[in-house]
Amino acid sequence: MPFVGLGLHLVVALFFAVHAMRSGQNMYWLIILFSFPLLGSIVYFLVVYLPNSRLERGARKAVAAAVKALDPERELREARAAFDYTPTAQNQMRLALALLEAGQAQEAAGHYEACLKGPFASDPEIRFGAARAWVECRRYGPAIAHLQGIRQSEPGFRPEALSLLLARALGGDGRAQEARAEFEAAVQRFGSFDARAEYAIWAVSFGDTAVAQRLKAEIEQATQRWSRHHRELNADMVRRLEQAWAAAAGAGPRA
């Protein structure tokens, strides 16, 4: 029986060793895992594996959502206080994101643009945040400029999110054919729920009934297999979709 227990410890240590190699952890973890199979596995699980697992990420998201529900202005207050006390670029970026998440897009855009005047002028994350803020403000020209600039200089940066935001900005700017092409490319390349949902929302607002109905059927077929957890993760997008369908039904067919 002791040999069985020792063998199990080695199997667990081997599992974590494979995880360490695949995830690019420092090689000293291999020494710890095989020198102390039981204790090393426990330490690796708590220090490395659990914090990067889906379970932990889900727990963090749940905690963050609960905190936001109880005190929705907390992050904005803390970010503003941090920036007022120490007006660094990092604190200004944090404040800009907090403002954007709180629905204060105009002020957020101002802070993002201020960040882009310094050493972070070409930072793709800041430019993307600025583009998000400008889209929320319905100032589509600056958003398009930022997104196209990111695509040119950093083609691998968040390709799906950038494509969908660019499509929304093009649609908002009245460039319907370019928006349609960008949405179609996103659906073809990524095939995700978000890509189809954003395209469907735009198609409904543009009055393209054929495309909207096609996408609605595809979305309904995909979401039938969703778990409750999956639905909760996509609740915001589902709500936007339902609002778009309801608005289209209430408006009736266009003349």
C-alpha cells in the first residue's frame, strides 16, 4: 500500500510537471515536484495551478461582480483618488477605464487621449480604450483612426475585439458597406457568439432583415447548448440582442 501511495504522488507530480513545462514556469518547479512529490504538488497547486485555473478566474469574476453590485462606484472613487494623489500615466489609465465602465465615456476619452500624448503615444491598449470611449460617445471618426492605426502597427493585437469595434464604428459613421465587410470578415474568421451577436445588432439597426434573421437562427442554434454558467458570462450581450430584437419587432417592417 505505501508503494501505491508513493506512485499516486508521483503521478500527480508528473501532471503538474507537464503543466509547468507547457505554461512556461521556471524549471526549479520540476526539482521541487520530484524532490518532494506530495508537498511540492500541494505548493504548486496553490501557488501556480489554482490562480491560473478556470475555477479561480471564474471565482474572481464572481467576486468582482458582487463587489460591483454592492458598490458600483467603488472602483471609480478609488481610481479618481489614486490619480488625484499621484497623477501618473498608470493611474490616469486606471481612471479612464473606470470612467468608461461607469458609463462616463466623454471624460474617459479625454483621459485616454491625454495618456496618448506622452511616452505611451503608440500603446495599443490605450488607443483601443480611447476607441471604445469614442464609440460610446458616438464620435466615430477618432475611434476609426485609432483602430486602423492599431491594426497597421500591431496586427496581432486583440484581432476579434478590434474587428468588431471597428465594424461598429464604421456602421455608426454611415459607412455601411465597409461595416458589413468587417462584420462578415469577423464572423468568417472567428465564428464566435460575439461576432454574430454584434453583426446581428447592427443588421437590425440598419434594417437588413435577411441578414438579421439568418444570424438570429444561427445564434439560437448555438445558445441552445449553453450551460447556465455560459449564459451568465454572456448576459450583457444577450440583453443587447434581446433589446435589438424587441426594438425591431416594435418598429415593424420599414417602408
